[in-house]
Amino acid sequence: MSKALLPLARRSLARNAVRRSAVNAHGGRTLMTLPAFSLEGKTCVVTGAARGLEGGKASIEHITEHISSQPTTRDYKPELRAYACDVTSEQQVQDTWKAVVQDFGRVDVVVTAAGIVENFEAENYAYDRWKKMMDINLNGSFLFAKEAGRHWIEQSIKGNLILVSSMSASICVRPQKQAAYNASKGAVSLLGRSLATEWGPKGIRVNNLCPGYMKTDLIIDLLEKEGKHIEEGWVKDVPMGRLAHPSELQGTIVWMASDASSYLHGSDIVVDGGYCCW
């Protein structure tokens, strides 16, 4: 049973509202952000936020420390909770969803980020591993999307679903062989576009975030198993000349989840340092 997913419900992922120009303690102006980019007052669920409940608590501590370290949000205390859940279990997904709604009253944004990656030649790939890949990457995304869609439709909420896909949904990266991963992410992207056609008329937005090479825990583990030379090969194919840090997705996610992207629907947003340009 996979324990790869841990949804993290958070009230107000981003608090920034427009602030008047003012002289701060250092003699400079306070940073200003357009209110359309704010997620203040929204409840957001992020799946795959950590590996297990303890990891979820660590994520909460990290987010809290980051917020308190920023001049404009140091006095803000976000409401964050971690939930352990197996994304491949429909019953656990349903129970977790009920718990989140009970705790927060409603859900406004869902980001499905739970996933795994493996590199194997197709002719040597065990079928049980193929099924696990599809179960976590595709079925896990669908199960949470299903609960979110039902909740939003029943409650007449104009929800926002962001499925974390990959640039591998549309291209085959090299040199690693990963037919199963590519197929699972291609399915996730088409799932997102399909849900966009179904739920758009109900005011529910659905989009796919397609990252390139990010130094996530999954990638770090993969590089440790297969060798650092893999990373060197990847970087040669990235016009920006480097892999990204996961934090570099923050701005894109906030934009996609906020009203600033109110007409963004059924789209694949690729954040890959230019890899797909070749």
C-alpha cells in the first residue's frame, strides 16, 4: 500500500494584499501585491506534500518558519494541518476529504502533487510496478479530483483544481527510459483537460502544471541511485543551464490558484527552464 501521499490543507496559502506605499523601518517602501493574486481566506488542499504524517508536520514547520521570516507576513499565523492518506485507496481519500471539510468548512483549491517516478526499459518493466505507477500518479489524482468536483458541484463553489503533471506528458526526455511515467503523466494532462470541459460550465476551473526537472526528494533519490552524471546530462538539454528548486514553482502555483488567472482553463502550464523548446 502506498503511503506516498499526504494532503496538506492550508488556510490562506498567500496573504498578500495591496498595501499602501509606506516607509518601513529600513527606510524603504513596503512591497505591494495586486489583490487578485491573494489566496487569503481560501482553503487549499495539496496532496503529496510529504512522505508520511511526520513529514507533513515537518512541512508545516517549514512553511510557518518561512512565512514568519518575511517582513510583510511575520505576524501572520497560517492555519495548517496534515492528514495521512493513501491516494490509491478510494475509501481513505473519501475519509480524508470528509475530515478536511469538517475541519475547514469548505475547500476552494486542490493541488494533486502526489506521484512517483522510475526509470526502466519497457521490455524489463514488471507489470506490478507499472500498475503501481498508474495507481499513484493517475488514479490518485482522479480520486481527489472526483471528491473535489462533487464537493464543488453540490455546494455551488467555483473551485479550482490544479493537477500536477509533467513536461513528460508531451515529450520523451532523455536518456532515461520511463514509458510508464510518461504514460501516467500524459494521462493526467488529458484527465485535466477532460475535467475542464465537464466542469467549466459549472464555474470550476481545471488546469495542469507541467514542471520540468525539479530537485524534489524523488529526483534526489533517483540521482543517488543512478549517479550524478544523469543530472549533468539533463542540464545540457535545459537552456537555462540548471535544474530548478521546487520553491521556483511557488509563484506559478499561486497565480494558477488565484483570481489573477481567472480565465485560465484547460491549459498545460509548462515550467521547465526551456527544455521543451528544443
